[in-house]
Amino acid sequence: MKTKMLKMVGLISVCLMAVIMLSGCESVTQKADHQDTWSRIQKNKQVTIGLDVTFVPMGYENQSGNIVGFDVDLANAVFKQYGIKPVFQPIDWSMNVTELRNTTIDLIWNGFTITPERQAVVNFSKPYLANDQELVTLKSSHINKFSDMKGKYLGAQNGSAGLNDINDQPKLLKQYIKNQSPILYNSFTNAFIDLNHGRISGLLIDSTYANYYIAHQANPGLYKVVRGKFPPEEFGVGIRKGDKTMQAKINAAFKKLAKNGELKKICEKWFGKNYNTPLMKLTNNMK
């Protein structure tokens, strides 16, 4: 009888622990969807921004070990208006939404493409930069269209919008590539290394990264960019569903930066004249 009682008590304890763990997980989700953290961030005068520190020119670690980039400058300009210091936290890009919802970071700000799948779990700021998915190859590969990738290895970043496009629209590119499955990389830096050494024949990548990377190579003429029919994209800041105030504050700051010319300066610093920001249109609607 005593043994049975002990077993019963043990079983009840396990069940209680499981319930506590599940309720804890639910509370994290509920907080992410309903809790507004602006007052905490304003009080601490600090906001933590998650990024992939290899994503040039949006946010990356330079040779001096400093995190720099277009998104870094833009985030600094936004939060300067509120007396808040951004802290840039390197993350595993494939875990970006998990990191956000677990409150390890406060924002995802690193060329984060707005997609319906992502909008289901996070909110976004107003889009601030236009982007496309491009196939980058070596000219020596003689790849001029997507179908030329037939039987060849394709690279893509794990957790990227490009990977989503490959899988969501398989007839555009996926049907042609080796094993109908891309080689996945944690960073585009490693993917370019493999491309340059012929271990993959093509790399589906954001146009902002591709254009910047190629332009800064010793011999840009070695590369060819192939544009297909993937839909155009826009970058936005990823925000927890509950952070309505944060969303409003970022959007208000965007409008101010577009109106006072600072946004234009940041864009031209990183892209020259080759950029397209939907935020400029906001100036036409402001009095």
C-alpha cells in the first residue's frame, strides 16, 4: 500500500511540474502578445536589438570588432529622439522570432523582411527599405536564368525570406536545383565563401547584401546577378505583438527622420544613390 501511495504521489508531482512548466510557457507567450514594455525600456534608457552580425551593410561586425551598418545608424537615430540607447545583440538568425518573444531581445532590426508568416507572430514598423531576392552566381558558371541551375547546388541562409520564397514558390527555382533542396548557411558570409570556391553554383540572397558585397570586392566583374519573378520585399522592424507603444514610437521617429533629411543622409552613406525607401513617401502626407 505504501509503495502504491509513493508512486501516486510521485505521479501527481510530475503532473504538477508539467502543468507549471506549461503555464510558464503560456505566460511568456501571453506577455509577448499583450504586455507593453515601453515604460520599462524608457525607465532603463536601453533597448536590446537582435541582429545577424554578418549581414552587410544592414548590421555587421567590422574589422575593428564594432557593430556597424545601415540599420545600426537608423536605430541609433530613432532612439536618440527618446533618450534611449540601443544595445545590439548578435543572435542565431533562424531563432530571431523565438528570441523576441522570449524577451531575450526587444526588437529584430536587421533587414527583417515583412512576410505574412512573420506578421502572424510579430508586429512590424512601417516598411523602411525596399528589397528583392537575387540569384548571385559566378560569370564563369554561365547561369543566365533560374532554369540554368538545373542539377546544381543552391545556397540560402537558414531562416531567411529567400528560403521562404524558395519553398513557397517551388516552380520558380526549387524545381531545378540539386535534390530540390538548398544548402543552408548560418550566414551569407560562409555562403559566399562556398560560392567563390565552386562548392555551390548559386546563392539566393537579398539585393541589399548582394549589391553591397559585390561592389566591395576586388573584382566585381566575376559575379553575375540573375533576377527572377520572386515578389518584391520590404524591410521592417520586428516588434512583439504587445508592444504597441514601441511600434508607434518607431513609426513617429521614422516620419521625423524622413522629413528632416536625416534618413536620406543615412541611406546615401550606405547605398549612394541606389536605394528605395517607402518612408520618403510619408513626407508627402505630413503637414
